[in-house]
Amino acid sequence: MRVLVVEDDEEMAQVVAVGLRRAQMAVDLAFDGEAALDRMLGAGRDAYDVVVLDRDLPRVHGDVVCAALIDAGCRSRLLMLTAAAAADDIVDGLGLGADDYLSKPFDFPVLVARIAALARRAHPAVPPMVRCGDIVVDTARRTAVRAGRQLALTPKEFGVLELLLAAGGRAVSAEELLERVWDEAADPFTSAVKITVSRLRAKLGAPAVIETVAGAGYRI
């Protein structure tokens, strides 16, 4: 799962990013509305499952950012995160097209749960519980089990498994895995995807379920 956090308080943004990464999410940051629009309306406009959007942003207000993303047909889910908690503010935010609204201060587990719920409605759609043979993945709790055995997966390994399961048998390219599971700091020429898939296969054990499709990527 890949998330963009748009928050002008850089210290808070970093704290949120650290927490979400610990919850097995890939996180990028933008510190004003203009930077958010540049990122979202560029080549990576559909790279994010969820955008956590502060409403009171400098340069371009969060309401304008939200409306622009909706108008552009952005498929990322939008969670407005703001200090304005009055009923009218919530109604206004949702009326702009945001998918959810969370006021500050907030409980971090609630933020994680809201993001996970929104991600299940993003592309590709992932139900709360995914089963494939004896593999069971709980996308809300971020846990994976095979044949009753809890799998100790890293965030990247979990992300790869989740995306492969969501693909429903379609081959997923290494480029798509890199774009959806890793954040912007990832080197596009890295062998991280290959290494992560190899480690994931080892943790899943026999019989092997991840197939390498020549020239296309990986599939379950």
C-alpha cells in the first residue's frame, strides 16, 4: 500500500510517516498544496492508494487540492486530516469529494485503520480478508498466515504478497511492484523487488505459490 501524506507541519508529517511505515505502508511526503498537485497530477497520479490531505495548506488550500484531484479523475482515495472538526467542516470536506475525514488530534491506530479501509476501495480492490489456498491475508490487521502458521513478513514482503493476491492471477511486473510497494526513494534500477520476492517465497514455504512469468513479472 502506498500513501501520500500532505501536511505543512513537517515535524508532524515525519511522525505520521514513521508510524505508517511501521504499519507496513510505503509513504511519501508533500508539505504544501502546490507540491501535492505537482506530484499527483504528474506521471505518478495513480501511484498512491490513499492521500492523507491536510485541509489548511499553504500555497494551495487543501480544498482546492481535493477538488482538482477529483476533477482530474484521480483514483486515489482522499482522507482529509484537519483541525477543523465542526459538523459543517466535515460536511464541506466530504462535499468536495473526500472519501473520509479525520480531525486533529487523532488516535494513530484510528488513522491507520481509516487508511487501510480506504485502500481496500482503491485500485486494485482488496477485500479485508484475502484467501488463496492455505494462505490467509488480513489486510486490515496487516497479518499473513499459511496453513495456520503466522508469517513474519517485512512491510515490503507483505506489500508484495498483498498486491499479487489482489491481482487475481494476473502477472504483476517488477515495475508495478516497485511503484506500488516502495516509496519515491527507491532506485528504479534496484534489484530490491527480485530480492524481496525471493525472501517472500522462502517464508511462504512449500509448495511454491509465486510464479515468475518471463517478460511479465510475478503472479500467484
